[in-house]
Amino acid sequence: MIFCLSQLHTGTNSTLEWLASHGDCRGVVLSTGVYSNQTGHRPTTVYHEHVRRDSRFNRQMCRTQMMMAWSHPTIIPLRDPLAALISYQHRAETSGRIETDLFLPREDVVDRWCYLAGDEPSHRIQYLPLDLAEPPTSDRLWEITVALGLSDPAPSAVGLTRENDSGDYYLKRAYRRGDMDPLEHHLIHLDYLRKAEPILRPFLEQRGYRDLMWWR
């Protein structure tokens, strides 16, 4: 089994599609049910969960997730947390769930990142940044494929960053042109994200991120 652990709005669907396109993958199973089933006799199943916040209510579930990451080949897609927050807010606003989703306690949005960044590293975990200036090379995708125990050649990275795209909108355009002013005024959780920089920045730099626009 391969364990896919992902933060909200970091390219989960595209990562699962990429894994499912391997010849060895017989299917993808979400914590909420079956995502896709492949036909034929294929040896590997991918199981996915979203990162849970290490709260008093979720502590046992968090421990279970980390135990799975330590004991199974694991892949974690990554994206600039600011871009993920922009997607989170846009999705909440356009889905009509703004009261229930957008105004959750702010730690429910950012602390999941801090929990992921503060976890002890494991050689079994393969991180897949999907929004670096340089996309993952074929050699890097092959390294991930081998580390996950898939014998089939790695499929192309084409499409990895496009799956489940919410289209073009105001805050995304501001992000793409590097304009912090609209984000300062309209992104609800930006201040809390910045407070988490001492935890998140070393973690992200180790995975190839440089000079993110929300860093001080």
C-alpha cells in the first residue's frame, strides 16, 4: 500500500491521478470511499487522507496518520501555503459555505501546515512540490516512483498542476503578479500564516521553496 497524505488545496486530485496512471496501481481509496478502481491484477493500492490538526479531538487520528507515514511508502504533495489559503477562501466563498468553512477557528486552517512541518521526517516520505518555478524533472519523478515501490516507469508530470483548477479570479491574479496589497486586505488568514513562518519556512526551504512573497 502507498499512503498519500495531503494538506487542503495542494494538488491532491492531480497527485492521485498521477499515481493511478502507474501500471502497478490497482486503485485509489479515499478515507471517505473509493476514488477509482483499475481493472486487472495490479499489486498496489493508494490510500489517501487529508492532514488532520493535532487538537485534543483529533490527536489519536493524527498519531494514526503519522504511524502510517512511518510504516508505509508515503507521498505528500506540496504547494505554497499562501496559494493554498487563497484556493481555500475562494472555494468557501463560491460554494456558499462561507459561514461554516471560512470562519472556522484560524488554527484549523494554518495549524495543519505547522503539524505537517513539525513532524519527524521519515525516509519513507516523498514530498512532491507542484508549484516550484522548475517543475519536477523526469528523474525526480522516477526517484519517487522507485521509493514508493512502483516498478512501472513514472508517467509524465504534464497535468500535475492543472487538476481541479478553480479558474481565474481576483486573489489568484494578485498572487500570480506578486501583489501583496489585495491579499493584505482580503485574505482572512494571512496574518496567522505569517506568524507561522518560523515553523514553515525551514520546512519549505528544505523542499525547494525560495523567497515566497509572504515571508518577512
